[in-house]
Amino acid sequence: MKKRLIAPMLLSAASLAFFTITGSAQAAAYTDYSIYKVEPAKTFSTEIQASQAAAKLEKDTGWDASYQASGTTATYQITATGIHSEAEAKTLLSGLTKQTAITGTSSPVGSKQPYMTITSGAISSEKQANILLAKLKQETGVTGAVKMSGTAQFYMNVVTSEIADEKKVKELIQGLTKKTGIKSTYQPVTHEVSVTSIHSGAMIGDSKAAQVKNAFQKESGLKASLKETVKGQAYYTFTTAPISGEANAKTLLQQLKQSTGITGSYKSINQKTTADVYNVQSAYFKGLNTVKDAVSQIKKNTGVSGYYQKVGKSTSYTVNMKNLTKQQLQKVNAFFKKKKWHYTSSAVKKTTTSSAYQITTAQILGEQQANKAAAFFTQKKVKATRKATGKTSENQYQLISEETTDQAKVTKGLNVLKKNKLSATAKTVKKQTANTFKITTESLLDAAKVNEAITFFKSNQISAASKKTGQTTGSKYQITTEAIINKEDIDRVLAFLKKNNASG
């Protein structure tokens, strides 16, 4: 609904500042749709001012606004209509006063409208009703609740007392179906009992474990199984890269043993090292004294020793430097650059042989210890190669017997393990065992069928009784909406229910 503003104007010396009033043009559910008008008490000195104020109000709010002369004097007053609640009218009036300093009053016009609720037609299941309610809220914005209507009927089961013989239970189920057509199932009834199992200590080796198991089963009468507790593990060795200095090799071996418990040995090896070296030749120096001075300066500033060489039959000389490392070349380069001298260089490969030492560990059992050794060498920044030796340790087992209530068999089993010099423990636990059974019929709605099942069991000397399953039938469900006042919302809800075959 578009709001309307009627603006009677009272001429006076007062002036009007432009203002903006905000508000909802569409009332939501639970909104009072009584119509209110706002009449600012502030007057305008000219009709032009009143006209401009009304136009500004229309532009900012979208309401219809007009003005008219008020009283006998040439002054005007603004009246706003089309506001749908008293609270909204007061809020807008407060905002008008705050933004423009114009005061006014509000009063209801028209008549109050009643709130409505809408109840759907019957829906067959609670689940379907809840799905439809969620869809209603999504499509119309209107919420509500699901309520059951009609009288519910309960489904019943017939349950027997405990029966010890499972074979008889199966015969009763077949007889009930044959005589009455009623289907049923049976369930075990559990009872607590103490049972004991024997657990041996560790047995090393496949053959040893198999021999003990056979003797245990034969002498105790109890079945047993072997549980592998430790998988046979591989043996490894580590061999390091060459280490310079015998003292360093000895120290590293000591640290390995202290840190990991792993021992080893070392041996002397010849280590060949190939590296890039550089040969440098300077540009020409004029005169013997000059080149000698250059050699001296190079030695003093870079630490590199060079020698001079005469160029042909001239009086010029070059300075030559052989087998420089990369670091020495960098120093020479920096010094020559500073002196503005020139040179040429060439890289060559140089191989040297020196004595070094190599460590080889003793055999290490298992991944865990091998990882410790690898971590140690990594920490010491020594390259080392891991190698599997091809040997493995034997598997370890534990014997575990079946559970039994026969304490005589338990005693015999413990004696067998003791004779084989193995530790053993007898573990007793409380356990639920099923040694009786109950029959439960399918869900029944017909009271005559319930009585027929009870009579059948009684005729077979089995007591039985009926109980509710928790399921019901014969009931229907309806959706009841929240209170609504907006006719457009009412029409949308009714159209929705009609479209979904639940007209309300």
C-alpha cells in the first residue's frame, strides 16, 4: 500500500528544513493495520515552502503528500497518512522532529482489522505435514505449527515369556503362522556368566610357538591361537662418507655409542677429490720494477702468490697465478677492479688424493634403531648410507586360549605353560551369554488378532502378553499458521495449500 501524506500549511514566519522519514511500506505478520497520519506542528511562511517540503517528503518516502491552508491565516500544516501502526507513526514523527526540529502529533484514522489464522485440510502423516510447513515458510514467509487431529490407534506386539529350547521356539513360530497367519521372530535373552581365558608370555620362533600350542591343546582340552606380538625385524648397517682425520672418526664413533647405543668401527681409505681451480694472467705491466711491485701488491692485498713473465723481447711483463680457488679468484678480481687492472682467467679440473676414514656400524636390528642412527648422522652433518644385511630376527608370539567356565581345564593349561618355562595369566571376565529366547509377533492393530496370538501360546503352555509398539495409525495432521493480518499473505497461504492438495 502506498502511504499518503496530506499537508495542511499554516503560514507564519517559520521556515522548513528538508528532511527524510524512513519506514516499511509493507507490514509483516502481527502488524496493526490501523491507518495513521502525521501532522507536523511547524508552519511555513509561504505556500512555496510548503509545496517544496511536501514534494521532498514524497520523493524521500514514496508516500502521497499534499498541503492545505490551515485556519484563517495564510499559514500551512503537513499531515501524513498511510502509516500502518501506531508505533511506526510515533517513530516516524520522532525522526521528523530530530531531523527538522518540526514537532507534530499522530492519531488513528480508519478502523482496526482482525488477525487471522489459517488451518490446512487433513494431511496423512506428521512427516509430510512438517515437510509442507517448511515449504510454506520458504514460499510465503508465513510460519506455523503441525498438530495431530483425530483419534490415534496403537499397534501391539505379543511377547512370550523366556523359553529354554531354541528348537521349540522355531516350532512355535511356524505353528503360530500356520494356525493364525501371524508372523513372528525370536530374540535371545542374555545372562551374565564368568569366563576365563589363558594368556602366555612371549615365545620366540615359529617352531617353538607351534610346539607349545600343540602340547597345550592336547593336555588341557582347550583350543588356543597364536598372536604375533613382535614381527621379525631386518638387520641394517650404516657406512659413512669419507671423514678427514682419524681423531674425528674416533670421536664420531664414541658420540654414536653414547647417543644411540650403536657401536661400529672405522678404516683408512684413499679419498680422491676433484674441484675447479683457476689460472689467472694479468694484462701487461711496463718495466721490471713495475711488475715486481704488482706481484708484491697482489700478495699483500689478496694473499695470492704470483710470478711475473716477460712478454717476448719487449720490456712488458705479465703476472701469472696458478691453481686459485674460487674464493681466491674473487679476492683477485676485487683487487684488480680497484686498481683498474685487467686480467684473464680459465677454469681447470684438479684431482687430489688424500687419506680419509670411513665408519661402518655394527648390525642394527629393526627400523626404530636404524632411524636413530640415521638421525644421528644427519644431526652431525655426515653423509651415511643405510644397507639391509638380508638377515632378520625371529618372530615372537603369545598363546591365547578360548574362554571357558571349566576351571579344571584352566588349571591343566597353566601347568602346560609352566612346564615349558613360560609365564602365564588366567583372565576372568563377566560375559553376557544367550541361553533362553523370547518370541515377539509382528505389529498387530486388530484386537482379535492380539487375543488369538495370546490364546495360541497359552495352549502350548507358554505365557504371553501384549504391549504397545509406539506406532499409531488412524490419526491425521493439520498445519495452523501464525496470526496474519495482511490480505496478500492470507491469499498466498490459501493458494499454496490448495496447490499442495491441503486446502484450508
